[in-house]
Amino acid sequence: MNLKTLNNRYSVALIALLFTCLLNVSVQAKQPNIVIMMTDDQGFGDIGMHNNPHLKTPNIERIAHDGMEMTHFVTYPNCSATRAGLLTGRYPYRTGVTAVTQVDHFMRGEELTLAEIFAENGYKTGIFGKWHLGDNHPMRPTDQGFAEALVHKGGGIGQAAGPKGNTYFDPILEHNNVSKKYSGYCDDIFTDAAIDFMADSSQTDQPFLLYLATNLPHLPLQVPDKLAEPYRKMGLHEDNALVYGMISSIDYNVGRVLDALQQLNLEQDTIVIFLSDNGPRHRRTKNDSIPGRWTANLRGTKTSVYDSGIRVPFFIKWPGKIKPNTKTAQMGTIIDLLPSLLDASNIQTPAVNNMDGTSLLPIWSHNQQLADRNFFVQMHYGPTPFKYMHFAVRNNKYKLVSPHDFPHGIVHQPTDHELFHVLKNLELYDLQNDPSERINIAAEHPEIVEDLLEQYENWFDEVTEERDASGIERISLGHPAQPKVNLSRFDWGGPRVISRFDYGGPRVVEDNQLGYWQVETFKGRYNITFDLPELTQDGIAHLKYGALHVTKAVKKGQTSVSFSNVQLPNAKGNFHAYIKADRLPVGPLFVDVARID
């Protein structure tokens, strides 16, 4: 072989090596699309492959067969907290979120979200379904990084966030902050929009982040009869027939999303995740369970810190990256998703975002064993967290629990007597040997109890101090991004609102008919209209904000009252709107605040 031939061979080899390196760089640089499908109140047992005796969920299980199931994935026991954790990678208390209504669900606008980070890194972002972290500026999905948003207001269709009379059929929804009536069943509408979003994205080289957050199977239990009827024929309790019919709708639409990814040639380049926000609402009161609801032998219900309240179905697939039909029993948590997806997409974590979560990518891609860690959960109502009340500390093996039969009633600082009782009766479970949390081993392992309790105390002090320093997010009135605002009872604050969840007697419709809105106003002129409740006698409508206090007479049967050309200052405060027809004021159903200058 002469020198020229040898040099030529080296040149060819070098070119081939360089081409391979460039190809690898190109492949590595290609960022995956991301599809996150989150359901609402679907428990771990609400999956066919989890031994449910009635449900079949073949499309959801396609994700498991093509990828990995995390059998011990945990969230928060209510909707808003889980969603805040997903979007920020941070404990919900840090973000301002404690519960699901009346300022407790407001996530601060300054929080850096998954959508904002991915949009900054070239992703097209869209949300379809449930948001539940604030309906007004600066808390809307479009304020928090989503370029395309089709969502319902509040925590569910038909709730006090409005509009009045809205149902799961032909609902009024918010498309990029504009109310519009749609035809069809809500789950199908959200899925149609999500598929259109993927189809539009497939026409470009821009990767996308899709968050399909259906409001099913959350109350109210509204579903086409054809979906519930097969379960009625099985002899199931009507509530279960309706819930399972709604899950059949979910499974059908998950299948539509997976099929669309294949048809659009996007499947190989897309991470698909399916999970629920919390456990099932299978208990009507603390003394009454819905007959026949399968919970996979897990203890508790939605709003409970026992595992049925926080352990949810979780499946992920990523062709070529995650081996098909694999499982892991390692704990994953809702605050892990953001750092995991950043890791998977080769996006550097922003320095300003102090995330609490851990990347799960080593588990997903190589089934590596991660170092054990603790995950902290607490759930109550009202804007003030109280230490020791209804919390859990969970890791791969042990779980410390401070149980409570009525977390909605934790709205006042407990007495020392009550706290002594709570701490004396902490429970400890060995989840690996007792997943149903039946055998309390606290007395046998006081050292583990003390260790986990101290870690909880340190966590509580840290996250609540951060929350208190920032305060509750205020609704903007008159901001250029939202010159017309609709205020609802869903977003009320104030002591009468909090008392709704007190320990005292039965809650009835007539209770707690007044609150106020915590707002920031921008100087200008406004038209303000009250949508009135049913008035059985004449009265006076009041509008109060700082030094402003204007009134107008209202008549029995009147449905609305307007205040025109009202001057509001640059200020922060409590915005009061109420009617006095008797000594005890009551609030309007809605208040429209429209800036006119």
C-alpha cells in the first residue's frame, strides 16, 4: 500500500468520523416534543391493569406497554397544589397554593413555570382543560407561558367561578382569555383542540409542549349515557357507573392522542406522560363510602394524606430512550416532573428557579437507583398553614402520617391541647411491607418517628416562611393585559369565607354569602356591574375600596346593578361589593370591572 492510498483511506475515515459526530450532535440537539395528560380525581385503582374488576383502560395502558410505569408516584391530595407542583418543580406552599378555592389556589405570577421555561427555549406551548391556579391576571395560563390556552374557569365546570349554568355538555370555555360556547362533550372538545395543536406544530420544526388536563372524572358526574350504561348493566352503584363512564371517555381520548402522534409522524420524537392529580373521591362523608369503588387496597380518599389520596397512576413512554414494558417501584413525585423534563430536553435549569424536585431521567432511561429522599405533603383549607396538622412525610420505605378526618375544617390555629394529642398519635407505616397502611409501627420505631418529624418541622418552617414573605397574589384590576375582569365568589377572601370550612354544624347553601377580593388596581375610570343573587326585598348595593364608598338602591327581583365612571387609584387593597337588604350583608354572584379610559 503506497502513502497516497494510505492518506486517502485516513481522509475517508476522518470524514466518516466527522460526519458521524455531526450526525450525533444533530440527533442529540433535537429536542423532544412533550405531551402531559393529567386527569382529575382518577385514583390508582381506576386503571384496568391495577386489578380493577370493572374498568378496561387499553389506551392508557398502551403508554405503559410502550414505556415505563412508576408504581409509586405521589402527588398532593388536591387539584391546585398538584398543578402548582407540576408547573414549578417546587413545593406548593412556596408558590402560594394551599387548597382549591377562595385565594388558597392562587399561584403567584412571579413563579417561573414549565411553560415559560420551555417557551424561552423555543417550544410552542399549549394547555387544554383545567388550569385551577387563578382566573385573572397575573395568574392565567397565558400570563404563565402558555401561548395557546383553552380552559374552563375555577376548579371545575359548573362551579362558582362561572359562568352560571355551565355544564360538561356544550360548555362555555375560555380560549386565550375570550369566553366562547362550544358544541359537544368537554373531554372531546379539549382533545380536539389538543390534536389540532399537535397538527399545527407538525408543520414546523418547532418542538411543542402540550398539557392536556381534562376535568374528568371530577364532580359533577356528567357523562353521555352510552358511556355509563355498560357499568349500570354490571349492577354498579350509579356514582361508580358515571365515574367509570367518564374514565372510558378519558381512555378513548388518550387513544386519539396516541393515534394522532402516529399519524403525524411525531411518535418517535415525543415524550408522553399520563397521570392523575390526586386520588379518587370515593367517600361522600367520613362515615360513608360509595359502595363497590375499587381503590387497589389503598387507604384514604381525595384530600387524604394516606396513599389513596396521593399515590396516582403514572405512565411514560419515549421511544428509543425508555425501554418498553418496564416498571419501577422507586418513588417519583409531582415536583420531579419539571427538572426531569428539563433534563430530558437538554435545557439548563434557570438559576432563579429554586426547585425542590429531583430529575427522574436516570430512572426513566436506565432504571438507575436514585438516593432515597423524603417528600412532604400537607393539606388543609384557608390561607394560613398550621404546623403538624394533616401532613405526611414519605420516602421509598417509610411514611409518617398526621391524619385528620376533616381537613377542610383546619382553618384556625389549633390549641396546644389539640397539638399535644396530634403529636402523641402520629402514625408510621412500612410501605414496602404494608402498602395499605394498616399496621401502625410508630411505637416500635420512635427513632424513625422523631427523625421524620424533625425533617417535617424544618421543611414547614422553610416553605411557609417563603410563602409568608411574598404574600397572597392579588388580582389585577385595570392592567393592560386584562382591562375587563370578572370577579367571582370562587376567588373571595375574608373571615366569613374561611368560616365556611369550620368544625361547626352542617354547611348549607345560605352559609357564608360574603367575602372580598384582594386586588391591585391601576389608576383610571371603570364601569362596575354586580350580578345580583335572588333578592327577596329591596336593599342597598355597596361598593367599597379604600376611601371609595358608593351606594345605589336595588329593588326586589332586580338582577344587576351598575356603577359608572368610577375612579380607582393605583393601590393595593380589599375590594368590597355587597348588598344590604337586611342587617347581614350578602355578596353578588359576579362583579364585572371594566376599565374605560
